[in-house]
Amino acid sequence: MSFDIAQFIRTNKMIFIWVLFFALVYVARSYGLFGLLFITFILCFTFNNVIHWLCSRTRAPRVAWTIAVYLIFLAVIVTILSFVLPKLVFETRSFVQKLPEMMEKLSQFLDRTAVQSPDMAVPVVRIKKFLSVENITGTNLEGLFNVVVGWFNQVTSYVSYFLLGTLFSFLILLDFPALRRQTAALRHSRLKDFYEIMAESVAKFALTVGTAFQAQMLIALANTMLTAVGLWVLGIHPIVLLCTMVFFCGLIPVLGVFISSAPILLVAFNSGGPMLVFWALVMVVLVHLFEAYVLNPRIISVVFKISPLLILIIVYLGHVFFGLWGMLLGVPVSVFIYRHFIVGAGAGAADGALEKSTEC
């Protein structure tokens, strides 16, 4: 019996279509397009919900509300940048210049601890090695400036992604109903097989990832505001730089808490010694207890419902295989795969509730 490759492809067309889809995602990542696509998607997802809500409660046309929403959004962004960006640049430059001095002060404290408590000598040596500038940055003190420049260049690329994503999302939402009709028309075209297999799954995937990331942004924003108040009360500076770290690290579930807390505790130690570190730690714990017991149950539990240990494992593996985007998207993607491919129909009730909460 001869092997019929056409019949083989028809029989396994679902597998081939999904392989093609993930191949396209990988190509987008390889050419640096994934960040732009993701930012465009998040802005479309968020603002489409806002525009739909406004249209459902007024008689104004969708185009008018789309233009108004984006004008308000740009005004807010420009206002924030005009006040925050100069101070952020100044605080970052000052922090980088003082970092070797802060690390040296911490090293001297650890040395005194080792002398006063000989049993702590071995752990102190390991802690000093772990906290050394060379270990943290992967270079010596002279190369620290180059590392900061590299980080700045990366931030600049993300800013360009954000600006382009804002433009693309505006153009998409401006004519969104027509684009949706044209996409639905694919079911009657030569791509109907691709549409029938991918449309529902991609829509659920977008809903899961969009809702999860939107919820994580709300939590990160709340944590940032509470942390800013705590830093101001304790007199820990620079507030803008530390709160910026808290916000962006807050987009990474669980692990972001530890990443953002380290510089806060380091600055607190150099400002007020061990006692201020204690109060800073109390402040961080209170903020994240509020997140765990108030924000998570109300905002994000619908999507995640997953243990913190498993989240840490997923975030770590995401970082190993996909870098920053793996850390940001690892948990919602894993939740989607588990619910729609492993559990299947058992997740129908949760999906229904989720769709009602984000219907657009």
C-alpha cells in the first residue's frame, strides 16, 4: 500500500495548522516583532472593552469614542512622562553612581557580623559573593556603565514598541467592526479549514491572556501606589525609581515581589541601617498581604487559580526558554493550555464567566 501524503495531511490537518501557527509566532519572536504584536494586542483588548462600554451607554458613534479614548490616553501618557521621566533619569543616574558604595557598606556590615558570630562566617562569604556587583551585573565595576547603557537601549526599544503599538491599535479599533466581519468571512474562503480549527481557540487564548495581563497590570498599579506611600512614610529615596521597578516587576507573578524588594531593602539599609530595613520589610510584607488577600481574590483568581509554587516554576521555565516575554506570559499561556487542551470541557463554566466579564 503506497503512502499518500495528501491523505496524511488531510487526516492530520489540525496538527499541521497548529504547527504553522506556532512557527509564525516563533518567526515573529526571532525578528523582534513579538513585543510589538503583544503591546498592540493588549492595547486593543483593553481599549476595545472601554469603547464598547461607552458605546453601549451613549448614542455617540464608535469612531468618536475611539478617537476620544486615545486622545485622553495620549494626554495622560504625555503628562506622566513630562513630570516623571526627568526625575526618573536623575534618580537612575544617582542610584548607579552610588551602587558600588552601597554594596561596599553592606559588605562591611556582613564582615562585622562574621567577626561577631564566627558560625556565620561561611554563610556571610556566600552572601557577599551572591550580592557582589560582578555577580549581579556579570561584569566588573568599570563595566557597570556599559551594562546600564545596554539596559537603557533595551528600554528605548520597548518605548518604540509602545508608540508603534499605540498607533497600530488605534488604526485597528478605528475600523474594528469591519475587520471583524472580514475575518468572519474567512469561513467561506479557501482558508476555511484554518479558520474553523483556529478561530475559536485563538479567541479563547486571546481572552485568557488579555484578561490575565490586564488584571496583573491593575495589581501592579495598586502595589506601586501602596509602596510609594510606604516609602514616603519611611523616608526611603529615590521613590520614583523604586516605584518604577515595583510596577514593572509587578507584571511578573510571585517572582516579581522578590525582584522589586531587593533594591528597596538595599537602599533602606544604606539610609538607616538594619532598623530601617526591618520597617521596609514590614511595609513590603503588608503590601503583598493586601495583594494576596484582597486584590488577587477580587481581580485575578478567575484566571489563574494556581498555586504560587507552580507559578514560580512556570516563570522560571519561561525565562529559561523565552526570556522576559516568557516570564510575563508563561502563567496565562499555561492556564490556557491546561484549561482548553488538558481539562477541555471541564473549564466551560469558568470560561463562560470570563467571557461575560470581558464581553465586547
